[in-house]
Amino acid sequence: MPVQSADATSPLPWNWPERLPAAIEVREVGPRDGLQNIDATLTAADKVRLIRAVAAAGVRRIEAASFVSPRAVPQMADAEEVVRAVRDLPDVSIEALVPNGRGAERAIATGAVDRLVFVVAASSTFNERNVRMTTERSARELHRVAGLAGEAGTPLSVVVATAFGCPYAGDVPEETVLSLVSLAVREGADEVSLADTTGMATPASIAALVPVAGSAAGGRPVGLHLHDTRALGMANALTALTLGVTLFDASVAGMGGCPFAPPSARGNISTEDFVHLAHELGVATGLDLSRLVTAARLAEEITGRELPGQIMRAGPRLNAATRA
């Protein structure tokens, strides 16, 4: 039977091999997103070991902590101690998630944070569960955070959470996502990421939203923060690669999850698994896959649990490059 060609109206870029970027940037979020919903409290020393391990693999952007209320996320109570302990890492951007002005003040006061990452959910229902504010109020808080970042000379990223759907409210209007992307740019963010916070995205929804978000961002980079709840994380990442996305969040060993999401929500796409995919496609990452596997095994050691990353168990495909 001959292969059927794709419908010309399909949102999927079927000529994907011709559209892959030459190189991408991977931001490691394991020390923050990966650890925040683990019940056992980890020591600052163990968190620092993990950060240093991923930096040794060549990762140059690491989301090391979130500056949130310790009552809400006890695992992040030592955020100041952690970021100060890794400020000596050469050529590594230590980044911190902040949900409000108070968090931004704390992060800036450490003198060890190179970039603020502000998060706002497109679903107001989720935003209230996550940061105890409506989306509208978070949008106002962004103005305060942007002002603090500007005064400190600290770059600002904005993450639009639940961009592909909310587990509580269902579909999220595209116009809401795009309005938040536009707001982020107006407030001075130099990049915006769309977060599939609980793993509701599909290749089709990635293909539909990413291009229009890029237009709304007015030339600023639009990245992706993907979760693997429904086993579509890598398919979504591949689709994004074909659309020219060059900034991806990933978590070593596939750790991750939001404490305020349903228990069924799974972790981020695994850093080492995604890097393996990129290298197999000939897309450069600048990262050492074997050292990422070492970091993944360390993550299992310090968390005391089996984590979902696949490459640390199966290994790369025979003769696959470990660094690209």
C-alpha cells in the first residue's frame, strides 16, 4: 500500500526533517520543578550536588530554586542557601522561579541569581491553587516583578503555565495565552515559555499554539516546558523542534510535578532522554549525555526513589553520539 500524504490542512509539519534547528538550548529545571513535590526533605548539600552534576554535563542554564513561601512548598525553604552555594559555577546562569514581588526581592537579595523566572497560569482556577492569586492579579504582580528585575539589572523570563489546558477548568482559550505572552513582552521579558504544566498537550496543539505565540512574542524566543503525564512529552518535543523551537525546559531523570496539580500529573520530560533524541536527530545541545546519565543516577540516589528516565537504564542507541 502506498504511503498516504498528509492533508494539506493538517497543522502538523510533515516535512519535519528539513525544519530542525541546528542547535538548541536546554534549561535544567530538576533542582526546582523536579524536587518541589518530593515528600522527604532533602538537604541543601544534596541539592547542590545535583546542580553541580548537571553543570558538569555542560548545562549552562539551571533553575536552581523557587522563592516561594516555605509553608506552601517546604522543599524550597532553603532557596537562599542553595543558590549562594552554587554561585561559583563558571559560565552557568543560576535561575530562580518567583511567583510574586516578595519572591523576586528575596532572590535578588541573595546576589546569586542571574535570572528571574516569573510564572502565571492561563487558567485562573489553576493559578489560584498554585500561587493563591487569580490570573488577573498575577498579571499585576508581574509589573512589580519586572520593575524589581529592571532596577537590579536581572534578566526576566515569563512562563505561561497551563498553556495547553487545565486539569480543573479544561481547555484554556488561546486568546488568554496570547494575551499573557504579549503582556510579558510589554513588561520587559526577554523570553517567554509555554508550559504544559500537567501534560495535556498533544503534537497537534503544540503545532497550533507555538507559531501564534511566536507572533505574539514579537521576536522574543518562545520556549517550551513539557510534562510527560500522557506519554506524549517526547512527541511534543519533536513537534516543537520541527517548528523551530530552540529553548526547552527538562528535568534530570524525568523528575518533576506541581504540588498543586492532581496526583496523576507526571514529571517533566527527562533531560538525558530529550538530549538523546536531539543528538539522534543531529541537533546540537552542547551537553555530555554520559554525564547527564551520571546526574540522573545521582537524582535517584538523593531522592531514594526510582525515577522515570529511560536512557539511564537502557543507555543510548548503539554508536549514538554522547555529545553534540
